[in-house]
Amino acid sequence: MGKDNARTGLQLRSLAKKSGELELSLVSVAIPDPAPDEVLVRIEAAPINPTDLRLLLWPADMSTAKVSGTADRPVVTARIPEGAIDGITSRLDVSMPVGTEGAGVVIAAGSSPGAQALVGKTVAVVGGAMYGQYRNMRADQCLVLPAGATPADGASCFVNPLTALGMVETMRREGHTALVHTAAASNLGQMLVRICLHDRVGLVNIVRKQSQVDLLRAMGAAHVCNTSAATFTQDLTSALVETGATIAFDATGGGTLAGQILGCMEAALVSKDKEFRHYGSPTHKQVYIYGGLDPSPMQVTRNFGSAWGIGGWLLYPFLQRIGPAAAQTLRQRVAAELKTTFASHYSKEVSLAEALQLDNIVVYSKRATGEKYLINPNKGML
Amino acid sequence: MGKDNARTGLQLRSLAKKSGELELSLVSVAIPDPAPDEVLVRIEAAPINPTDLRLLLWPADMSTAKVSGTADRPVVTARIPEGAIDGITSRLDVSMPVGTEGAGVVIAAGSSPGAQALVGKTVAVVGGAMYGQYRNMRADQCLVLPAGATPADGASCFVNPLTALGMVETMRREGHTALVHTAAASNLGQMLVRICLHDRVGLVNIVRKQSQVDLLRAMGAAHVCNTSAATFTQDLTSALVETGATIAFDATGGGTLAGQILGCMEAALVSKDKEFRHYGSPTHKQVYIYGGLDPSPMQVTRNFGSAWGIGGWLLYPFLQRIGPAAAQTLRQRVAAELKTTFASHYSKEVSLAEALQLDNIVVYSKRATGEKYLINPNKGML
């Protein structure tokens, strides 16, 4: 392509204005020719992950959302609550592309052999701005999907699979032998169930509903505890005694759950250790918060001795900590088990314009089990 | 001493009964002759630390306390609230000696030269059962006090000094350059002020009252924030901007303080870093809870990104982590600076019997600034 005939593509943008308004829109952006070591990917599948919802919508009050513009180019506006704006000053009045990860087909390449070799291949990519028709990527950062895999198969190759593997890796590196996971019926939770079954790692799944218990049990999960059950505390303690889990990954972050998990871990440890300990069990108990499904304050009743920690856990700092070689090992496992361990399920595929329809926003912003959306930025465009 | 003429001594005991009653009493115990490598210390000063109060009183409801027995041998009983008994099953019906640390005079010694060399010396000791007239200790575990130091001078040689030094050491080992301390007007807090002034380490002191602000400012503390001030959040954030503190040690543990500290640390970091970060500042922010002055649940509003941790911190596991050589370096500093950096102040010296008088219990169990008690188990006995 010559420079006179530069390619353009639609891209979804989130703009938080100083005036207190969030604006979502589609803009047409110029797509430069790929550099020598780059390829141009036509994105055909990009999941809406909780991390994307945060950049897309947070902290707007979506109950105030209105749509204007045209069917092809809708514009959504919503009010940002007063006070909430202080937390996002550095992004105010900056139009931000969205979409952590995705997959598509390489339709052009730079001059390097590595880039040229990818032309026509279906690849998975990560790095932001995936809710757009085209994305230039460094060739060596593309994950080539196995033969027969579609962009939808490879859309969620990074965030959920690497987070699930990262939990098990963190468990091992910090000296624990089994783990607890909350919101365990999610796509990520189902991957974790399959990883732990395969690797013979004890896993205690915490869910909120009987239907989620049934789903995970049908997958072969041995320990599923339902927070809605009257026997939840006893169920969890028993599962912790059986597995010996002393580390948990919590997607909710709010309310009493993190503290309850620590309390039950302590009860499980003390039940095995008859000696009186002035400060409780000396075994370290850890809860990592990796999501914010429950935005209410965290409430912790400290009934679990002094060997405990609660902290934030995030994929990218984890990958940095373990280093490129260890991270590459995890990525290779994802590619090898893409259609088994790391299979994702989506309830709906939408175009960029459909992603800005209020009835869709209402559904995908709930982050409910079984309601995960996939954006195909080239749906209806080809 | 022949075996027929064995020495006996009074010892304070805490007994939590299965029936739901806590009983404090003085019992007469036989004091064996010291083994070859041991010395017999006549304990003349032992502080009542929060850690001792925990073993002595917790979880009894001391508003129900009654005293019986005689003036020389009082017996205090109090009710243990239903439910609280589950947390202490392993100590039920076990009569426990109390008193973490103390100091006194070596009045007898085993046959080894190391033990014999200590006869007549004033030594500081740690290891429990210090609320008693006599304590056998291994000679190599005694800290000989400098000439002219009294048992009262050396009574608090371990818990507070090593905890204060351990905070600064933890700060350094975890890559922080300044620290925050709550309940900062305590004996321990005052030691920390002196350590940080000497070592030129940035320290943000958090207190509850103007009189505590005045006390610490008079000692030379540069940053003292009062939670009772309307400007507390801004004051704390400014102090964090100035010092760069990203680690805190909190003696309270309950309520909103730990979360507020993390929130202000994040605000201080973000104010220096204009780039928009999806998940907040990447700098790790840590609060260690080392006490439980506020037994209410901890409430944390997560407005501080994802690089954070809250956890328990305790002296003995810390000393184990750093190893004997590093621990010895800390102990030597305490001995060298006993009457300066590590000087303690007590509001009252009581005998063992006086320690069981209700009017004294009411005062020392408050753990209030300036109300620290010293027990002299040999007061009136010599």
C-alpha cells in the first residue's frame, strides 16, 4: 500500500471527560503500514474481560447511560459520580482505545522474514487496543494458533489462561500445596479446575449458587463450597482440612469473604495441631485479591492468628517477576491445550457498534457466569 | 542447696477453664537448682506488654472480674464470653505462667565457667514465666546489663526494642526507604522515633490526640499526624509525599486505619506520577498489623490500585527469618543504647499480688499511653 492510500479502521474509544461524563464511541483511525518486524492483524475476536470493563466503563454510573449518534456510529454517554473522578485524573480528556487481547488473521507484514512468515496465519495477540479492526503487532509477539483454530478459539489466549496458570505457579513458588478460588464458575475458574485436575493440585472452589456447584462438579471438581449454603463455613473448613490449602485467589475483593477464608484456614490448621499457640498457627495463610466483582469495602474479622496476608495480585507484575523464560513456558502450555484446558465460552458475538448498544452493555457489564461477550471488530465489515 | 532444702517461689498463673471462667492466681512452685550451663535469676522487673496482656487476660470479659482469696494470695476470676472459648481450646484447663521478658540478679549458677561468671550480675532475660520470683535461664541467653543499670532499666530489653528495630530492618529488607507507625506515642513508638532520628530514616507517626502530637514533636519527630484532626487525610498524604514511605506498621488492626494508610500512600505515589495506570501505581504498598489495640473488624475501601498488601507481623518469626547473626546485631545495639534510644518509662511498679488487684488491672489493661506497668515479683519479698 502506498502512503496516499493509507488504510483506516474503526476503533472503540473510552473518553472520561473533566466535565464528569464518560463517552464511548467509534473513531476512524489511520493504520500505518507495518514496520519491518511487524505484522498487520485483522482482529476478528476480542473478549470483554473484567479488566476491559474497568477501562471501558469505570467509574461511570451506567444506569445513567444514553445512546446517540447513528446505528453504525453510536455514541454512549454516562455520568461519572462526583468524587469518583479523583481516582482517574490521569486519564481525563484522553481518548483511550480498549481491548486487552484478541485474535485474527495476518493480512500484511513488514519486510523481515519473521514477519513475512506469518502472512495468512491466524494469531492471538495481547497489548491493548484490540477493540478495533486492525492492529499492528511485533511478529515475535504473535502466538500462532494451531491448524484449525479460529480467531474465536484463540481470543482469550492470554488473560484468563495465564492468570489461571499464574495462580498455580504462585501457589508453588510461595510454598503452598493446594489453593482456593472464588467466583470459581467463571471461564477462568473452569480453566483452573481443568489445570488442577490435570496437575493433581488440590483446589477448593467457592461459588454463590447451586447451579454453579453442579457445573463444577460435572467437570470433576472435588471441592465446591456454596456461600449461599447455611453450612458454608463448615464446608469450607472441611475442604481446607482435606486439601491443606493455605493460599486463595479472590475475584470479589469486597465484603467478608477474604477474612472468612483466612478464618477457616486457621481453623483447619488448628484442628491438626493440638499445641497451644499464643499467636495462632505459625503457618502463613494468604489471600490474593485479583478482581473487584464486589466493590463494597472489605471487612475482615481477625480471628486467624498473626501469620497471614491479604494483597493485590495482577498478571503482568507476576509475569515480570517470574521472568521471560518461565512466562514463555506458561504461554506454550496455553497454545498446546487451547481447545481443551483453556477453551472459553461466550454467550454472544457482537460487532463494535453492537458493543455500544445499551441492551448489550447491560448484559456484559454484569460479569455474570455464562454471560461473557466476544467482540468481532470486523463483523459485517468484510 | 541440697534437694531437701529446695527453693520455692511465687509465680503468677493464668488458667482458662472449660467452664468458661478465667482464673488468675499466685502459686508456689519449686525452683530446681540450675543445670551446669544455667543460672538462677531473681526477677526484679518485668513489664506488662500487650503481648503479655493477651496471654494473661484474653479473651475474658474483665468487666465481670471479681477478686477473692487473701491480700497476699489474691484470686481473680472473670467470665469468658461464649463463642470466644473456641479460639483458645488448646490452652483450656492448662495453668499457664506469664511474662515474656524481665531482668534481675543472678543469685546462683551451675558449674560451668560461663554460668559461674554471671553470679551477682544484673541480667535481662526473655522466654516466658517472668512474672515469678525466680527463673532458671541458660547462661548464654542472658544479656548482661551495663554497669549501673538496674533491673528496671533492663526489663524491656527485648520485645519493644527488637520490635522497633525489626520494623526498620523489615522496611530495608523489603525495599522501602521510609515508614509509617500507628499508636506512635507508645514506649515502642518513642523508641522508633529515636531510632529513625539516629539512622536518618523517614518516619510518619500516627497518633490519636494532640497531647501525643506534642510529646513526639518535643522528641524531634518531623511528621506526626493526628487521626482526630479534620485534616488527617491531607496531613498523612503530605507526610507520605515528603518521606516516600510505602510501608506501615499498625498496632491497632481494626477499623479503617490500615486502608486509609494504603489509600493515602497511593494518592502520594500518583501525585508524583502523571502517567495513567490502569491498575494504579505499580509501587508496592504494605501495611503490617503487629497488634490488636482495636479489636473491631478491619474495614478496607480498596482505592489504592493492585500493588498492595496487608498482613500480620510478629517479632519471633521475624527474628527467625533474619537468622541468629542478624538478630544478635540487633540485640547488641539494644544493650549499647539501653539508657538512651531504648529507655522505657513505667507509671507504676507493682508486686505480684498488686498485679492482681482490680484497680490496677483496670489501668494496665487499657494499654494507654503513659500507663505502662512494671511487675517486681520480689517487691516486699526481700
